[in-house]
Amino acid sequence: MKAIVIFCTMIGVLVAGSGEADSQKNGDFHIYTVDNKNANIKPKMIQDALKSSGFVIAGNADIQVELLNKYEDNNFKIYNNISFYHREITLKLLNKQADAGVLVPMGMVVYQGLNENDLHIVVTTAAMQAKVIGVDAQELQDLEDAVLSVITTLFPTATHTYNDKSTLEQRELLTKYTLDLKKNHFKDTDMDDFKDAFEKKFEVMFEEAGFAMPSYFDLTYKLGKNSPYDFYVTYAICKIDVLRTVAKVTPKAAVLGPCTTMIYKKKNEDKIVMGFASMYNWISSAHVKDKASVDGLLETQSVYENMLKEMTQN
């Protein structure tokens, strides 16, 4: 059964401690700009700084290489997507808010155009994250503070702005499906064996659909002995061709990658939940407008959704 969760950008989301609906007052992305005329700043510097500040690095993808491979040209000196989660704050958040798994890992975009002297660092706001998962939590603000602290400490002269505020979006920002274990006669199945078989089926399915898997995290034991879950895993999966198409025209949008899928089962519940942040977020928060990108995102949403539907309705 599909659980539809509709969150519109028309609804103000309060960030803990801010007292304002920042996703409405400002855009959904923090943008830091720093002079890099001498090309001294490298994405690995930021990756290392995150790692030294308690973050786990899931990946550091060189998008400019992907663009060169697809289009045989490249408009960027630097264009990387760094994906990560915080080893303490993120796990604390997950133990409280199950659907926050669609943020594990989250992304950061680092880019500099061929004709630019400035480097840009883009991360999503806590307000945007709250809007997607439908829950405001102090941990989201703590996570934002920790990420921004890394950036401002590393680049004290960087200027800070937001992108334009998000466009109105009435389609669901969180796509979620559930598998009823009791209804489908899986209630008494060994859960470890079931989890392994379930994951293998999912992996085969997304590979056949043309998705890549940049990272996978089994967070079950990391969440601790008092975790509310029998298991909790996340997959970062992407349609590489679609990402390339969007990235070429709207570089900031890549901050919404990797597209993380959460799969979890809570203790004492006879259901497995699967979900991801909808592709509509890209259109709304990143102002993706060109036809090729929009068509690619909508097709990805449809394919992705059908995969989860098949996984949960057998």
C-alpha cells in the first residue's frame, strides 16, 4: 500500500530555534562563494575538513568528468558532489525520525565555472530537509550548524547567500511505500534472511533499470542497542544520464544528489518501509526548468516509484 505524504512549499516549515519559515523567506540552498583565482582550493580539502569534524564521507564524485564523458565538453574547472552524514547527529536524528533516512547521505556541491575566479559551495538548508521529511527536528538544525561551521572555518572570507526561494510544488516531496509482512505471509520469516533476499531483489531491480549505486549503508548496529529498528539501510542510487543532463544546465541542483532510498523495519511492526525524496524537489528547490532535465527527472520519478511499488506489493 502506498503511503502518500504531501508537503507543499506553500506550508511554512519552522526550523528549530529560528522562529521563521526560512524555506519561504529564503531559498532551500545555502551558497558560499570564495575566491579561488589561484586554484588553491580543491574539493578534497573540504572532504578532509568534514571528515575531521565528525562526518562520514560516502563519496566525492567528479561531475566534470561525467559531463566530459557525455558531452565531450566541460564548462567547469571544478564540479564535485561530496556525500556524507554525521556519525553522531545523523544517528541521533534517525533514532527519532525514521523518514530522515532519505537524508543519509546528504550532498554538497562544489563548483567553479571555466570563466570564473570564484568557487561555490552549496548545501541544503535544515528548513528544506524538514519540508521533505515532514518533521521539524532540532537535529536537523544541529546538522546544518555542523556543516556550515566546517565551511566557514575553512573559508572565513567566503560570502553567504541563498538561492531563490523554492517554487510552489503540490506534488509529494516524500515518496513512500510499505510492505505489509503479515498480509504477504512474511510475518514468521527469519528477518535476517528476509532482509538479505529483499535487498538482493532491490539491487537487481535498480541495476536492470539503469541506476548506479554510489553508496550503501547498513546502519542497523550503528544506531545502538536501543534502536527502534530491526534493521535500517540506505542506498544512494542515481540515474547517471539524468544527473549529467541536469548538472550541465543547473549545477546547484546536484546538491540534491545522491538520491537516497531508505529501507527500514521498526521493532514490533509488521511492515517494511521504503522511500525516497521525490524528484519534484529538484524542480521546486533547484528551479530546474529546461525540458530535457524536467523530462528526465519525471521519468526517473516514475521508474523509481514503480520499482518500490513492485517491491512492496508482491
